Amino acid sequence: MVVEVSSMKQDPPITDSASAARAPNEPVRRPIVIVAAVVILLCVAGAMLLSKRNTTASNPPTEGETATQTPVAKAPANEDPVETTGTAASTQPAPSAGRVTRVSRQGPAVDTAPNRVEPSPETRQLVTSLSHLDLSQGPLTPEKAAAWKQNLQQLTAQGAAGVPAIREFLEKNLDLNYDSTSANLLGQSSLRLSLMEALQNIGGPEALAVSSQMLQTTLDPREIAWLAQSLEQQAPGQYSQMAVDAAREALAMASTGKLEGQDVGPLFGVLEKFGGADAVAELENLASHYRYYATISLATLPDGAGIDALVHMVQDPDALSKGGRAPALQMLAYAAVQSPEAMQALMEQARLNQVPSSTWLNIGSILAGDKTLIGTAPLESGVRSFHLASGNQNFYTIPDRSPWTADQINSYATRINQLLSVAGNNPTAVTALQGALAALQARQQQPQ
């Protein structure tokens, strides 16, 4: 409530009672007048301060201000990713193992199943046995994992007759997350994903209908990405828009904090593959929350569709305050071998000495053949993993170990020498680029 002070009733002047008794018409003493004035001023100031505070509380924040009820707090724009190589399990948040109740999308899904059939007692019992997997005593033993997988194979072998039991469980919105050891043994990270894989293996219209129904209701980024890929394999192009809609809605929920703790990286892969021309604008908008995920995706869009957006990011006068320049510069380096526009923009930034020293080190590794990918890093030599708390972003760099032709090596070396010609006054840039040349020379000497 805004408190308005329209008038203030002042206290009468304070006088010395003894003097007033002796001389009613005698002027008030000067010290008493000063004290009274100070008291009045303090009262007025207090009222004005109270009014201002109440007014601020009653008005919504203007553009540029942050509302206290905002569910997702943005991290500082200059926050750097933390390298988690070798410690990914302890630093990259993952769904906790155990039974969970999931959040689903609002509104009913379109049930495309021809006819809903009641599960048979046998298939229902098989699903029940799969869901009663006990992880409370620690990771599974290989023997228990083998028995569990045998039950899943029996369910899959039922074909279309096993679909109703799978659908019945999936519609309960319950799940069982596996720990990393159990996931390696069982092949998926959760029970729902295991059952969705069973649907793909069963195939046919019944299984396809349940998969599409799940794509319309789930908010789990892992499930959306899996279902999008599965449906694309079974019915190319038929479910692309449904997959994009699911990814968009999940990202919108994540931006308001309703998917707390979940890694939305798989959703960017959905936008890359199925988003079409609209994906560029969407990824640009998402860069404020997910600057590494967005720039990695822009660089890998088909036909170089995201290059102009990356160039705009590094040329934007406000890019430094937004925190998007460093990842955009790195991904321009990734695209520079194939894109003249990306190379030109990167050279311009190097000539203007606008590339941070730490970014030069990453550019050097990229021009030596490292790829930057979204997701949890595999445990391989030469792989570096990173985590950014803002947006719970997890990505990694991995050397391209495929055989390179002499033309490929020369193409990379040409780009490196072009950058050396404009960044020669930056010792960090020179060191990084010369290291990249040395790596290319070593690759050239490897047997093809």
C-alpha cells in the first residue's frame, strides 16, 4: 500500500514552563526553538522515507530490475565454466537414484492408439518386476542386472501384446532413476527410458502411438530427446514438429525454475535437428540463459545457418556484459574452416585484440581438431569436461581421432597462420596458435 502524506500535524512549540509562568509574553528561548525544529524535520523525513519504501514495494520492477520472486536467478555474465575433467560425477548434477514422481506437461495428449487394450496379467507382472528393482543397497551386481534384462527381453518379446502394460506404467508418471553403475549395466539411465527403448524395439502402430503420447506429456529433457530420435527413425518427418513443441515447452518451464536440477542440454539437440529456420532465432533468445549450449548449437546447425548469429554476438557492443562473447568466439573458430564469414569475423576480433587470453587457449585446441559437444564427457584420454552453474550447462571437448587427409590438415594450418598474421602482438595467442600448428604436424606424421 502506498502511504501518502497529505498533511502533518505539528506539535505545539515546547517552552520552559517556569519561564512561561513568570512571563507569558516572553519570547521562546533559542535552544528550545532549535530542538523543536529538529524534531519536526525528523518527523517529515521519516514520513517521506516510509512513503517512498511503500511506493517501491507496490510497483513491479521496471526493465533492467530483478523481481524478488523470479524463480531462476541469472548468474553473473562473467562467470567462467569450471573444468571438471576427472571429477564429472561429483560436479555435474544428475537425477538422484531411486523412485521419483515426475512433472508432466499440462493438458491431455492426443491418444493415437487404435484401441486401448487392457494389459494381460503376464505382461503386467513383468512390468511390475522391472519397477521393483531395489537400488537401496547400492549399485546392481552383474547377476541381478542380467536377471532384470532378461525380464525386459521377455516383455519385448510379447510384441504388441506387451505395449498396454508399458503404457499403463508410463501413464502413472512414476520413474526409477539408476545410479551410474547400474545405468552402465542396464543400458539406460532410468526405468522409463528402458521401457521407451522396449517400445522402439517392439515397433508397430501400437508402440508408435504410445511413444508419441509420451512425447506430448513428458517434460524430461532426456525422454524428449530419446523419443524424438526414436520416432524419427520409425516414421521420418512425421513427428518433427511434435518434438520441437515438446522441447520448447520444456525449455520454457526450465527458464522459470520448474525443472530445477535437470540438464536441458538434450533439448538443444532437438532444436538443432528438427527446429528448421526458426531454430536460429530461438537459440539466440536462449543464449541469455544458456550461452554455451546456445552457441554450440548455433555452430552446428545445418548449412551454417547459425553463423550470422554468432558473428552478431561477438560484434554486439553489449556482448561482453552479456557474457556471450567467449563461447561465440570459440564456436566461430570451430566453424571457421568451413565458413569464410566465421573466419573473417574471428580475424577481425583478433586484429582488434578483442579475444581474451583464456579464449585463445580454447581456440588453439579447436583449430588443432578438438570438437566441443553438449553433454556428459566420456571417460577417455584427451577429453576435457566443463560445468557452468548458470543453467546447469555441461559440455566437453574431445579430440577428433578420425583420419585426416592432407587437404584437411592444410586447411586448418592455413586458418591458423592467418590468425597469427593479425594476432602476433598477443603472446598468449601466439603460444596457443603455434601449439595448434605443432599438433597438426604431429597428426600429419601419423599413419593414415
